[in-house]
Amino acid sequence: MNTPRHDTRLDRFVDSYADRTNGMRVSAVRALFAVANRPEIVSLAGGMPNIEDLGLDAIAENVSRLIRDHGARVMQYGSGQGELPIREAILDVMALEGISAHPDDIVITAGSQQGLDLVTRVFCNPGDVILAESPSYVGAIGTFLSYQTEVVHVPSDEHGIDPVALRETIRRLKGQGKRVKFLYTIPNFNNPSGLTQPPERRREVLAACNQGGVMVVEDNPYGLLTLEGDPQPAMRADDADVIYLGSFSKIFAPGFRVGWVLAPHAVREKLVLAQESATLCPPVFSQFAIADYLERYDWRGQIVTYRDMYRERRDAMLEELSERMPDGVTWTRPTGGFFVWLTMPDGLDSQAMLPRGVNARVAYVPGNAFYADGAGSNNLRLSYCFPPADRIREGVRRLASVIRSELEVQEIFGTATRRPSRIGGPRVNPDLA
């Protein structure tokens, strides 16, 4: 009598998964959550907005009234495109960045992250190329790779994407017979670099893509969180063919999971079909709650409150970096958003250094998480949005101590030179900016 063999594999479904699951990877930020949330750790890692300054009591009253007076509607299924009241309200939000649009061309999504997924699903086949800034948002890279696309980073400088390099990259890839579907860019306060493309650079990037026949996808979650001056006009304000991704996660609250895609009419139709197949409809109650917030609450004043709070935290980080960091370490000086991009001397590896950082009770995100090709080993992303200023200062002090120790080890024993960041040009030091 034969005894049945037991499958000793850790995952007995391993032979059943689709090929595209090979492109899925753990978010470097999510992987740090368990450690970064420990109270003794100063987390400069996550990009969670601080919503403690939000008028939660007033919002609670509005939500209660919404359920009491309109519960049968706001707690029901809705449109796959999203509800008209919030689509109309979004026009006022986008107008602050010079965008003129029609509510019919807006598709509501479960955060702008789902917008990225829908756009990629609609446009990309396996093997297609997506161009991305250098460095680029880790969540976008994960989405692109999950659809079996090839992510190619375009060299950047202190003003964002290099338009000359962009033209050359498009020409080279098309010469190789590759299908370049779109450029993905965060022109305002890029995640992770914190850099902002000035208006002339944006026009040059748009011109390069138009000449090369490449669509532009503009992701703009931070645009209204400028800390110096007024918001810049969006790229979509200059070119109606740009696909624009927006979100309420940073200017209101992330837990409602509401974002949107503004797209040309034909693209909009495809996105609605993709949305319906994914979720039937985006979260209906969240849409009405935010539409009510925009109608009844001083949301513009709330954004000013956010700006003042984030400015204090950014300044604390930049001041402490200037005071504590050893020679050879440089960083960007963001004029808005949530992030500072730090560059260490060649030979230091932020991924290898992370356990020493956690042991010193500080967390950050290693730079290689923001590249599809393994670059960025001597970079790391620091976030100033969530910890209060005193914790930020303490976290920078701890990080500086770790980097000093790494440099001492390098000086004594020597290390192999790692690949540097793809951001070219001079690094921006707050002492010089």
C-alpha cells in the first residue's frame, strides 16, 4: 500500500499563480511599519499626514447629520464613475492649480493609488515601457511592475526630469522597438526627492513627450501643500491631454480613501469600465462625506493650517540636518510636501545601514526602494510630516550618529563603492540654498 506523499512546499499554490505576481513586491514603507510604530523609535520613514489639526468634532457632527438625513442614499451603491457632487467640488480644488475641466471627465477612485492601477491596467501590456523620474514613488513602481511593464528611470537634476535626457531616452527605447506608453511624474514636491519642477522645466518635459508621442501621467497629491509661495500651475493646466491624478489623502484625511483621475473623454470611458470591474463603484459614503466637508467647512483655511504646521516641521528637519550631519552628506530642500532626500558619500549603503538605524531608535526608508533598477543605495528618504518638531530633531540627531559611525568604519576598513543616485547636478544644501 502506497502512502500519499505530503507536499513539503511552504506554498502549495506556487505553481498556480499568474506570471504577473512575480512583479509584486513588498512596499519598503509598509515593511517598516511594525518597527517604526514602536514608541521608542523616531520614525522618519512613513508619509502619513498629521490630521490632529483637523476639526474632528465638526466633521463628526457633519458625518452624523449626513447619515441621519441622507443615510439611505449615502450608504447605497453608487456610480462607477463617482458621485456628481464630489466631482463638481473637485473642480474648485483643481482650480487652485489652474486646471479648468468638466465633472464628466473626472473618475473617482479609492485614493490616487487606485488611479495609478486603473491607468496602468487600461494602457499597458506586458513588456511595455513606463518612464519614471529618478527617483520615483515606490507605490507607483510596485503597481507598474505588477502589470509586467518595464520601468525605465529618466535622469534628473535639481530641477526634476532632464528634458534632454528624456528625449534621448524616448529615442533610444523606440529605436530598440520598445513600446513607451507614458511618463509618470510627480512635478510638485516629488516623493521621495522633495524636488519641484519649475514652470519652464514642465513645459520642456511636456514638449519632449509630445514630440516623442508619449503620454504624460501627472500625480499631484502634494501640490496644494506648498510651504513657500502659492501653488504652481499643474502640468494639466497647460495640456488637456495630460492624465491627472489627485487625492484628498494629504489635504483632508487618508482614511476616506478618495482620489480622482482627470482624463480626456475617451480615456475616461475606459477608466470607468475598469473601475466597475474592480470595485463596482468607489466608496460612496466617503465621497458624500468629503463633498459635504468641501461645502460646509473652510477647507482652504484648513490647508493653510496644514502648511503652517508642515513648514515648522520641515524647518526643524533642515536646521537639524545642517547642524548635525557630517561632511559629505547632502540633502534636498523641499519647498512643500513631506520629504527630504538625503545623499551619503559613495560606499555607504542605506539598506545595509537600516538595522543599525533601528538599533539607534530611528527609522527611514532606504533609497533603493524608489528605483526599479537597484540604484539609490547611498540615498535615503526622510519624512517630516508626522512626528512633531522635537521628535524630528531627535531623530535626525540619532541618524547623524549612525552615519558618522558608518563613515568611521568605512575609513578604517574601506567599502566597495555603491552606485550613486540618479539625480545629477549639485546637491542642495540648506546652508547654500
